[in-house]
Amino acid sequence: MSVAVPAAPTAAARVRIDDAGLHVPAEAHGPLLVELNGQYLFSCTPARDGRLEAGGLLVPWPEVLRPYLDGVGRLVVTDSAGVRYADQQVALGTGVGELAIRDASGHPLSVDKVGHLTRSFAATDAQIREEILGGTARALDDLRSVGVEAYLNYGMLLGAIRDGAMIAHDSDSDICYVSRAASPADLIRESYRIERRMRALGWRLLRMSGGDIKLLLPLSDGRQCHIDVFVAFWVGGTFYQLGNRSGDLPVSAVLPLSTIDLHGYAFPAPADPEAMLRFLYGENWRIPDPSFKYADPLPGVRRLNGWLRGFRTYMGKWSEFYQSPRVHQVPAEGSEFASWVQPFLADGDPVADLGSGTGRDAIALAAAGHPVRAYDYSRFSRRHIQREVRRAKADVEVRPLILGELRTVLANGADLARAPHHLYARQLLGCLEPAERANLWLLARMSLRWGGALLLEFSAEAPNAPLPGPAPLVHRLEVASVRAEIEASGGVIERLEVAPGVDSLAQSDPAICRLVARWPAPGTRSTAERNQPAGAEHRPAAAGGEESE
């Protein structure tokens, strides 16, 4: 339901706003800025972000905003010159209550350049701005002490050169450093050395790839500012810079470093800042465009992915899910699968819950008497679990695991081999890309040689079956393909059944697969092999049936 409530006649409304998005007239060509209740919300370029409809273009709401679009609020749409295309009170969804998009502390949120919800500098007061600038200066000083040539870049550099100020719609601080490593392996080793040194200097940080860390700067208003630290390097005359930039930029445009001023702070910068900004934003970099999106050369993206990145395509989307109202659609109590696995566990057996999500099953398993480790790759998931564990006073230890990064898989596999746990994963498999699934089987092979079990539930392929929730983050898998992958990695499936059940949001699912697999130690036979009659042949179960080998 969407009802426009007349506002004061400050301007003619040329953009119509409803639950579908912004209905933009054909003559509106440039970037548009959208404000909600006086705060910047998001920006778009209709010709790029919209789709044709009668009379113009429909720009859909950014997906990350949809969980919040319920209530009444004032929406203003302007172009970069300040021309107003809409200024009206709009009722979205049920039209009940205030339309507000805020974090847990009540701070207004906006959509950043990569589609995430965050606080922009427009919603930041002068004191917090000083903390961000001071923290960025400290980060650059610390990087120099580590021995790398680091400089201000991206939005901070653009604001300093073009506007002489931080860009209002920006939301983080960006630093790059030049690596002189001769190979990707050496570049990654250097990045991990930088990480260790920065931690020793007191920084809390996240690793985003083999050449990208994110420093977490605590602010006095309770939030954290992210300071991205990206590697830059040349290979065969091509300049590469994370996130995803590649192309022609000579060394002389970057080194030796120069100095620029931003709000009274002297920051190191590329030797030719304008050449860097042309490389990043194109020839029109001087024209403000909050809706700007990069168009990176595909060969460069592929090389950077292959050299420096694991597979974490959906990490940002999962982080948004755990910060959005949608997370409350997940039931609080443990799933039926947490009860189903009990016959396969001895009293007090430790369990590692992989892809623990909200921690509901980790807490249920702990209540059943099992020491539990809850693993997830989203830090927002881990925070949620920690809160629930404290509330339940449960015996659950929360740890990170990124199945798309071999380094963390090997480290956790070695740890679990020394401290044996059964592996439990409900609805994790459908969240993984093929390389991540391969690493899950590797983790199982490393950690279950003692005789432990992999206890797995996932949504199986079935005719006309809908995507499991939360869509589109979870997909269905063919049971035969999963069986083949497990067996190819040395695993043996001891029990497998497919039957109706529910997904992670407790929505009916026509095809839920549950299985128990083990990875026998070399030279031993699995329980199923020992119990199999001589000469028995493998007989696959029909869909909806049950199998024991």
C-alpha cells in the first residue's frame, strides 16, 4: 500500500514515489539524490539503475532498504545541482508509524557506494569528523613505521582535491600502499606481516583479502569507522589497486608521494593526485556524482580475484541480513535438526556448529549437554551469537571461519584435529560456492579422522520448489552432486534421507536432505562398510526415502 500525503508546496513533484521505487520522468538524466526526513539516504542514475516504463523509468528501491520501507516519512529527490524533483510525505508498506532507517543506536543510515547500509559523513558531527581524520592520520603514520609507502586515496582523496572537505555521502576512510613484492605470494606474505604489526600497535582489524585489511576505529558515539588499507602494485606495466582497479597509471603518478591538506591535516597523497583521480573516476571526476559506480576491466578483476581473494561473494549481504529486521524472522528456539542428530552423538560429545547464523542450534546443542563451538564468517552473526549465548548462559565458544579462504580452513582444520568435535551444519551448504564446499569437505577430512561425524542438512533440488529462505542467499543442491563431492573427498555417507521440512526461516520446504557422513582414517573402514553384508551393492534411495549404507 502506498499513499502520497500532500506536503507544503515547496516544489512540483516530478518524481513519483511508491512501494516499487522512484518513477522518474524521461528527461531526468543525471544523478539523483534521495533524502529521508532531512538525511541523505541513497543516490542513483536513472539511465543506469532504472528500467523502462510508461512515461519514463522506474528506479527500484535498493534491496538493502526494503526491510525498512514501512511507515510515513518525508522524501526529497534532487539532482546534483539542487533542482528538486520531489518533496513529499509518503506512506510505504502498511503506512503505519514512522518511516525511519536507523541503526540500533538510532543513528540514520544510508546506502554506500557498494550497496551497504552505513552512516555517511553527512550524518557525522564535527567532533566525530575530527576523530575520523585523527584516526586516519594515525593509521598512515603506523603504516609508515611498518615500512610501506601509504597514501590517502578514493573518497578521501577526491574530497580533499575537489571539495577541500570530506564528501558528505562517503562513509569510510581509504588508504593505499605501494607493494614492491615480486609475486602474489610475496605480496600476501607482506600483507600478513602488516596485519601482525598493526595489531601489535593496538589496532583491531578485519582481513578482507590477501591484500586488503580493514582497520576498526572506535568513535565516541559508539560506532566504528572503517579504514580500508588496500595494496597497490604493478605487473607487466599494468597498475593494480584493490578494490578491483586496474589499468594504465605510471609509477610517476604515484611515487614519490606528495602531501595534501584536508580539514587542517597534512596527509600523504599520490605524486599526481589528479592523475590518480582520473584513473579512479574518469575524466569527469570534478563533477559530483554520489551515484558513481566503477566499471572495472573484467580481466583485471579476474586476476585480482585469482591472486588475492578467497570466495566471500555474499559476506556483505549476510552482514546486512544480521543487521536488518529480517533476522527476527529466524525462530529463537533450536531447530528440529538439532534434535534429529542426538542419536548420532554420545553424551557430552563436543560439536562444532558451522555457519551458526543466529546461534539458535548451537545453544540448543549446548542445552543438550554438548560443549559447542559456533563458527560463522560474518562478524555480525558472531556478535548476535555472543549476545544470545550470554543471555542463555550456554557453553558455547564463538569463532570465525571463512570457508572461502584456504588459510583459515587449514588453521581451523588443524585445530579441530587436535580437539575433536563432530561437525554440524544446518542450511550452510546451500550458502556456499563450489570452492567453499570443497573446503568444507577438506575441513571434514582433516578434523574427523578420529571417527567423528559430519551432520548435514540442506534444501535439495525438487520440481517447482521455491528458493529456501532467506532468499536469495540460500540455494538448492542436487543430492547426487553432494554425495559425489563427499565421496570424492574420501567421505562415506552412513545415512541419508530426503523429506519435507522447513528452511532457516521456518518456512515449509518440500525437500530437506539430512545426512551423516564420516571420513575414515587411512587403512580403516567406516561403520557402514563394516556392517555391509558381503557382496551387497549400493542401492540409492528414492527421493523422499531413507538410506543406510
